[in-house]
Amino acid sequence: MPQTMPPGPSPGERLLLRNANLVDVNRGTLFPQTALSMKDGRIEALLHESEARSVTGGAVLDLSGRYVIPGFINAHCHISLPGGFGLTLRVVTRYRRQIARNAERCIENGVTTVRDMMALGGFVGALKKDIVAGRIKGPRILTCTGVDVPRGYGRQIAAFPNPRIFRAAETPAQAVRAVNEALDAGADFIKIFAQKTEHFMPGRELPQMPLPAMAAACETAEKRGSYAALHQTALYGLAKGLAAGVRSFEHVPGDGLIPDADMARLLSSGATVVPTLTVPLSLGFEMPGDPSWGKGRTLEFANRRKEVLPGLLAEFCDPKLLPAARKLLAMLSVPENYVRYRRFKFFCPLTITAEAVWGVENLLALHRAGVPLGMGNDGGIPLIFPGALALEMALWEELGVPAPAVLKAATAGGARAAAMTDRIGSIAPGMIADLAVLPRNPLESVKNAGRPALVFQEGRLVHGAASGSEQ
């Protein structure tokens, strides 16, 4: 008899999804008339629809030809950051509500796993506990600890000293100790840095971690069954990371095209690159004297920003923080402000607008070369949100990356970056049952990947309403 589907099957019970079009993200193909059974949070079996009649027991949900894809993975975000609205009293008092909204909007947009690329204080730990306890809905959160020299970029963005967030290291011995202590304390992975200049006026140069220490951090993490992800936005950082043995490169160089030799080293190393082009789209503002302005996609991104950011702020901001977000957007949009406030540690967009020039070209070059790609959007930094991964996906497609490759980066590629390809990122027996159900075929266009009708996390329905029947 028809009934409303429960949030998820009880332990040992089966949920059978019938009449589905299954998206194979690794091959970029579609399997029509497919049935999928889930049990104990895992995918139990994939069947042709004609075989599904033989499956007995549990609940059945007819998807009526809708499209099933693995849950999306935001492989680079800061889920416990609010989107950067300044330290006003209202922001402080609504902080927890905004990061809970970050988590909820992830699920509603089909993002079932995120890599948090450095948290703020203890907020991410509390958020994970709330999600596990069912007090709020949210993605699986993988956390890191930053390791860098004492006054480097990593220490700068850590904001508040906390050994769960940041540990200092300048020598190989210090790096080994920092990585071991971070992993012992519960970090899922390590984040290291190769950023020469700060993102605030006057853009001063920052001390760098020596290559031997960086290599020691990478080697220690891998010996522990983890890995190191490298923040880099310039060609020197990419080359340094390759020499150190980095397995996950965050962002893409913005100061020139990746040399053929480094592209070959990327391919042979098996490393994953996670571009974040939402950053130059959202934060690539005009600044007087910027040598990148007017080149590449800077003007195109500026026009697109005017089209999309107001709607994104309205959707992803806590309503009481929306005025502050709009005020920040207006302030950053005035070129003269970068001169007026340069003495007050005002935001400096120079390295970000460069991403709209060379970053775009490097994304396309990486795709053409066949380098494994993950997908992130740096959500949590000003004016960007972790759940808005659909914008990054659409941006890649508009720039010329085919829809199947975009979908692979947003699923299997993210799993590769997170060293979790045996558990998430694809649909196969034994994999965790994180799924998004879409009304239209995302292989035709990734614009069809937004607004999933249903989202399952570990086999439980966490977003959308469905009706089914018992067998």
C-alpha cells in the first residue's frame, strides 16, 4: 500500500530505488532502467529494472525515470566560516546559525561531503557533532590541520592559535612531529602552504616553509595513511609541491601557464588538482593599477558577478546577516576603496584577478592533459558559500569543460582528492549510499545538476519528499 517514505531504512532493512537512470560519472555514460538497493548505509546491488521484481523485503521507491548521481563533494571549502561579513556584533551573535545554514544548504544542493580546508576555533567540531547527532542536517566533514612556518600564510589565516587548526614547523623534524600530533588529535589530512604574499594591503611578502620540511610533512602524512594538500596560487608553488610529493594541489597558478614539464610531472605523480574559479568570479574586483584588469575573463567575471551574487547571498546568508553581506559586496565593488583603505589591512584582489586570466587557462590545460581534477569553491571565505558548488560546476562548463568531465570532478575527482575512492564518489556495490536524484539529465548540461529532487546520505533520505511502497 502506498506510504510516505521514512527518512531512512532501519539497520538491516533494505530500500530499493526503481526505474532510475543511473549516471556513471567515471565513464560519462548513462544506464537506463536501473534499480539500486541500499542496506545499512551502503549500496547493496545494482540491477536492471527487469531483475528488480525478484528483490523482496523492505521499502520501494519508484524514481519515475529520474537521474541518480553520487552525492557531490566540495573538495575545498571552509564550512565553519560565515562568508566574511566583518566582525560586527550581529555577525558574532549569528555565527553558529550561519555555519549551520552552510551545512543545511550543502545537503539541499546535493553536497554530501566537504573537505574543510582549515576551520575557525572549535566551531567545526561542534558542527560535526550536531550533524552526527541529527540536530541539523549537513555533509560529511573532513577536517585538516595547517602546518606552516610561524609567520607564514597558514598561521595568518588560522586567526586564533589552536593546535587543532595550526601547528608551526620550519625543519623536517618539526614537520614530522607536527603532522603526527595533528593526525593523532583527529585531523583527517594536513594542509601546507606556498603563498608568497598576503591577501591584504599592502600585500607584503610572507616567509616560506623550506622544501625539506614540506617534503617531510608529505612523507609523514602518507606513512600514516593520510596525505598533504598544498595551498598554491603561483607556478613556483606548484613546482615546489611536486618536488615535495604533494598529492592534492589546491587552486591553480595565476601567474602564467603551467610548463609542459610540470604538467608531465603532475600526470606521472597521480596528484589531484582542485581549482576554485568561484574565487575570481566572486572576488576578482577592479583595483586601480591592477595589471590583470581587462585581460582574460576579468570583465566577463565582473559582469557575471553582478548577475549571480545578489541571488546567492539571498539564498545562502542567514537573513539577519544579509544586510552586512550586501554592504560588503558594495564596498568591494568600488575601485577607489582599494586606495582609500589601503592602510587598514583592506582586502587586496591582485592575485585573485590574475586567476581570471591564467587560472582559467590552466584549468583548461589541466583538463586537456588529463590531470585528475577535483572540485571546490572555497566556500566560507567572503561572498562564497560551501553549498553553492553548482556555480563552480556551471562556470567550468561555460569555460569549455564538457559536462561529463565536470560531473566527474565534482564526485569521483573529489573522492580522489580526499583519498576516499573506495567509499564515496561513485555508485557501485559496497560504496557508501550518498546519492542525489535529479529531474533532468546532468550529462547533457551541469545546469541540470542543481536543485536535486532527493538527496540520500548513507542510505537515509535527508532532503526532499518521496512516496513509496513496501514489498
